[in-house]
Amino acid sequence: MDSIDRALVNELQDGLPVCRRPFDAISTRLGISVTEVTDRIGKLLDDKLLSRFGPMFNAELLGGGLTLCAMQVPEADFERVTEQVNAFPEVAHNYAREHELNMWFVLATGQPERIAGVIAEIETATGCRVYDMPKRDEFYIGLKLPV
Amino acid sequence: MNAVLSPCPYQVDAIDRQIVVATQAGLPLVEQPWDAVAEQLGLDPDEVVDRVAAMQAHGIIRRIGAVPNHYALGYRANGMSVWNIPDELVGELGQRVGALDFVSHCYHRPRHLPLWPYNLFAMVHGRSRAEVDSRVKVIAEMLCGARRGYDVLYSTRILKKTGLRIQG
């Protein structure tokens, strides 16, 4: 990454305007052509320095269900339970964390009322209790990491 | 806080959903990306832009931008800091914590007593665990007096990361 890439990543974290030519302002600020802006974004994606570029959607406002779940999984069963949990297509992310509650995953369903059903199925499949922690309020989403 | 006009009177219709499905993997990297989306869907580009602007104004789209790969960019540590805050203060204090630059997601979530007494979650990023720890201390000082306890859960392994996918 050169200094222009770094400036570009910082700009892109702020977000683009919604208009027919959304790259024009960044192109002017960075002093490079629009084609160079889009080429550089493509390269940053190819090099996996960016994981995604585009609209960030709020899944709940689109009508889906979303929640964070935690489980206390015995170490000896951890691999088996990981496979069982990950096999559910509704499980979007799953992280091992250092705590008594050592497995944390995000469930996303097309219908909000499906969340309870999926949790019950995961409990039956794994034999572990699922602690459901749906958000009650959201204070901020997004992050600006200067690079 | 996100700039949302109102809780969400906007109802996403079938055409909005087509736009969501067409762009959730990413926006085309061309000079006029919404024109490319419009062409793919057989819509007028101005209509696509208007719909995207309306979805953003109502919080359905948070922003049009990039998600950096934190790890590749040198932010190798992330800790889920969790706080036990009196419920009547969680709204005000959650906003102050969420406004910190190094905090990504910040949510009020339910407790599960006695195992889980924490009701405020703030994801903290840093280049190292030491940096995350020092940033958690900043939050601890900010919440001094209000907090009854806290913990930081470091991730040790990503077990699955497919991202959210919305059906059309």
C-alpha cells in the first residue's frame, strides 16, 4: 500500500455520496483519475486489504432477524459443536473467545420469527444451551481505523 | 448514532430488494456504478440512485463504503469489551462509548444472570492486545462510577465468517 492507497482507504471508510458519479469527489481530493480510484479499490479487494466495498445494509430494517448468541461448550466437544453450529446456514459469523461462554455466533434469518426456531434446533443438535443476546439498542456501527 | 430520519416508515419494495441483492456482494468498480446496476436490473439509473438515497436516509443502508480487513491493515487484536451498567444509564453512556474512534459495534443487550451480568457491548480494535487493553482502560475511566463490573473477551479463532446474505 502506498500513500495514495492509505488516503483512499481512509476516505472509503467515511462513505461515498449517493449519486451517478460517486467517485468524482474522491478522485479530485486525491488528485488521481476516477479510473485509477476504481482500479486501486479493485486491487485492494484482490489483495484482501479491503473485505468488501459497497452499500452496508441494516439487515433488520430489511425485515430479517438478527441476534448474537453465546454458548458454553466443553473443551472436549468444541470441534464437534463447531461443526454442528457452522452447518446451520443461518450462522453468519462464529468466533471462539476466551471466557466460560467460549463460542459466540451471529444468527441471521430471513424471517425474525425463525430466530427462536433455529436456536432450539442448535440446542437440540449440540446439547448445549444457547444464550440469546439480541440487541436492545444500537449506539454506533462502523469504525474508522486510520491506516 | 446514524443519521436516521425516523424509526423506519420506509417499506422496502420488490425493486429495492432487487437493488439490495444485486449489490450486497459489492458495488461494480466502474465510473458510474449505479448505472451498471440499473442496466443489469432494467431500471432507470436516476431511479436506482433515488431509491438508494431513500434507503440510506431511512437507515436501511448505513453507508456506501469499504470494510477494511482489520487484520491485514495491522489491527490484529480485537476485544469484545462487556460492561455491567445500570439500565437507566445505558442509553446515555452507550452513546459516549460508541462515539470513540476505536469502537466499532456498540450495543445494549440483555443480561443472563448469574452467568452473564453485562448489558453493554463495545468491540475495541487495536494493533496489539496491549493497545486494546489500554483502550479498554479509556472506556473504564469514562464509565467510572457507573460500571459495576466489566470483562474483555478476546477472540482466539474465527470459526466461520460468511457474512450476511439477504434473500431476494
